[in-house]
Amino acid sequence: MASDDPEQPVAIPITGELDLHTFRPAEIASLLDDYFAECRRRGIFRVRVVHGKGTGTLRTTVHAHLRRSPGVAGFAHGDENSGGWGATIVTLKPDNSC
């Protein structure tokens, strides 16, 4: 039975792609950190973060967090096959280099 309690954690599949459309802006930083940590544990070092095109506010928030994140080796806008500027491709550092 699914819980309707908004305080309950939401299970997110760890696939190397994270769509941020359903999350509140206040959740983004901790969500990215937790998702990236789990990706690293699973040997996933390239992650596509979908933030959408919109006004660019969410993309700006994501990029600011990525710049400060010690576990991120680099990032770039997606190309024409991976979402263009509506997605960011993140390269993660291995666990032992964070």
C-alpha cells in the first residue's frame, strides 16, 4: 500500500538518470548528493540530471550546487541526443577521490 505521507522518503531508481521535475527546490541539494553517492556505490560515474528548460532557475541552482560538490569531477549541458540545455551530464569522482 502506498503512503500519502509527504514526509515519507520516496524510493528513486538508481539508473544514472535523475529527473528533478517532481521535487521541490529546497530538496535539490540533498537529493543530488544522496543520488550521486548511491550512483558511486553502484559504479555509475556518468549521470544525466534532467532539470528542464523553463526559465533556467532550476538549471542555475543545479549548476551552482555541482560547482561546490567535491564528488563532482565535471559537468556540461546535454547534447542534442541527451536533452540539450534541459539536462546536465555530470561526471562523478570515484568514492576514494572525494
